[in-house]
Amino acid sequence: MTLWKRHGLVFGAGMLCVAVNAQGIGPLWYTGVALLAAGTLLRWALVRTQRPPRDRRPVLVRMPATGRWTALNGPATKVPSHTHSHAQTYAIDLKYDPPQDEADTPPTPPAHSWWPVVRRPRSYPSFGRPLLAPAAGVVVAAARRQRDHLGRMSLPGLAFLYLESFVRSLGWPCHLLGNYLVLDIGDGVYAVYAHLRRGSLRVGVGDRVAAGQEIAECGNSGNSSEPHLHFQLMDGPDVMTARGVPFEWHYRDDDGDEHRGVPKDLTHFSPGRPVGVREAGTCSATGQEGRA
């Protein structure tokens, strides 16, 4: 399993061998091709092991923020919502989307335009929004020192993002997740918060948190096109080997109707009444500080 987790390094080494080869088809070229094939096979095998069982019941948790948000890339629209890799089968992206007349909140910048190519993170209303623990638990992994890069929602910015995403996928989990937290919320379930704002983490490895406690702020670190929260549950503390776990929460749509589940993509919603949400669980604190 440890070798499978290093598939990015194997693939990257193969790319380097092919790139620096100046002798045509020869030993270095064959080595590069072999490493590329090995890296691809290792990634395929690892992702295959991360496919979760289809009959697992969703875990009820609290919504990890307050205010009005928009759901993107969620499991209510398709599964896997992202990919099975990194336990993202049931992951969801949340973008803060308040009424435009809300005080002290910048308007949402237009997307998919040509200019400006990039925007400062503070230009987006999601940036700096407080994030809350979905249940009582223990912090088992964290990374906090990666910078919040510029928003890349323009057409040229998105083109660059796709290339950058490939490069990030060859590295460590923090290169994709950015600043992140992993919480053990009991019963073998772990919650992941990704793309957090640098310096915003309120907790560290080993800290116990209460349900609804503020733990960090929304940022734009890692593989992120604009400030948003990437949230997921999984069945182990390591995103490289764990499998995704489905979840649900109580939420209220713009018509005021209460729901239990996960909102579909592009749905505007806010937290509903947290009735019957688990407040505590059997937790362990065995993780280590994440790389950053």
C-alpha cells in the first residue's frame, strides 16, 4: 500500500526520464516509459481499492457552516461526485452565496470571463467564512501553512488550473487539499475540510472539538479555482487509502422548506434544525501533523 501511495513520484520520474532523454529510443527512454506505465498502474490499483460499498447508510452530521451557501459537485447530483481517489466519492464543494444586499459582503465575481485573469481571494464572499465541526470529535491530522492563491475562474485561469491540477496530483495530499483538517468523529468515520485559509485553523492535532465549534475559515489553498469549502466523510484517517462515506444533514432551501439529505448542485441553502445529530462518539487521536 505504501508503494501505491507513491504512484505520483513514480509517474513524475518517468516523465523526467522521457523529457531529458536526448538519445532517441534507448535505455533512458525505455526506463521512462516503464516508470510511466508503473505509475499509471499503481494509481489505477489504488483508486480501485478506494471504491466504497454501495449499501452503506449515510451518516447524519451538522452542516459545517452558517449562512446561505451553494452546493457544487455534490453526491446528490452524481456519484462519484468528484472521483474515488482520495476518498472523494461523496465529497461536496460549498460556496458562500449570501443575498447581494448583505452588509460587508463583496458581490460574487462573474465566472468564465476573459478578464481579469485572476482575482484576489478577498474578492470572493466565501473567503474567511467561519467553518464549524460537523460533530464532536478529535483532530487527527492538519496542515496550515500553504498560501491562499489567486482565484482562477476566468477562462485562461481555468486552463492553467487544469494543468496545475495534474502536477498537484503527483504530489502529497496537501498539494491537492491545501490547508486541511481531518476529524475523527467516532464509529470509524472521519471528516475532511480542505482548501482552508492559511493561519485560520483554531485547533491542532489531538484537540477535542464540540459539534458546531468554529475550527477554521474558508480559504483558497491547494487545488482550488476560487475560495470554497471541500467537505467529505471517509472510513479512515488517510485520504490516500480511505474510502468515502455518504452523509446527510438538515438544511433549508430558499423557499424555507426543511430537508434532510444533501442538496443538489446549484441549490442555494442554509442550515436547518440540527435535530438528532450525534454530539459525541468514540474517538481516537492517532494522526500526525500533515505536511505543508
